[in-house]
Amino acid sequence: MVVKVIRKLSFSGKYSKALNLPREFLKLLGWRQNQNLSVELNKSKKQLIIKDAKK
């Protein structure tokens, strides 16, 4: 199942950007505040991959 939403990037400090994720996505994934996440970049497909950072 693929669910698409459109979000805008916003400033978060001088050099960083922030992306707000829908609350429903976070609930489905079981993610919580201050959780460590792994962010990967696939340059060839122009994709960001965000995963739980559990070891």
C-alpha cells in the first residue's frame, strides 16, 4: 500500500531544512518523539530513505 502526500520543506536554522511528516504515518510506523532515525540518500533515484536506527 502506497500513500502519497505533498509536503513543503521549511527552514530549521541557518543551514538545515525540515520536513513535517503526517501524524498518521508516524502512528502506523510506531515512531515517537526523540527516536533515532537513519536517513539514507539514493542519488541515482533521487530518493531519501528514512528508517528506524535500531542496531
